[in-house]
Amino acid sequence: MKAGAIFAEAMRDADFVQINGIVFETEYLREPDESTVAEDVIMEVKLGDTELAFTRDELDDAVYVGDGHFRLKSGALLRFLSNATVH
């Protein structure tokens, strides 16, 4: 599986995004496709009054570094998290 596919699978249905050890709530996620361009917002996250948005360009070429973590071009370490469902 290509790194981009691993990233897309990890972000799918994520409830939270951990960025450099800080957990943000997912506000918006859009899986990149052939219609998205570099400046399109792909992900928005929020923690209290802090809101962050990431464009396709910022998330493209994320490198999987293991244990569910991805390193962005900016150097940020990112991990997608989901709520556990107990049946």
C-alpha cells in the first residue's frame, strides 16, 4: 500500500488528530482526490479557541514513520485517533 493510501485510510473517520503530542478534535476531513488542488483545505481541527487548517499541499507527501504516526513536510508529527466503540 502506498504512503498516500495509508494516510487516507488513517484519516478516514478520525475523531481526533494528535499533532506534536497535542490532541485536537476533528472539525472537517476531506479525503484528497483528483478534483482537489494544493490550496484546498483537507483537514480542520480544534482545541478550545485554537483552530488549525491544513491544505492538501501541507499534507501531501506525509511520511509514515510507524506506530500510526506521520511526519509532515513541516516536520510536524501527526496521528489520527478514533473513539473506541464497545459493544
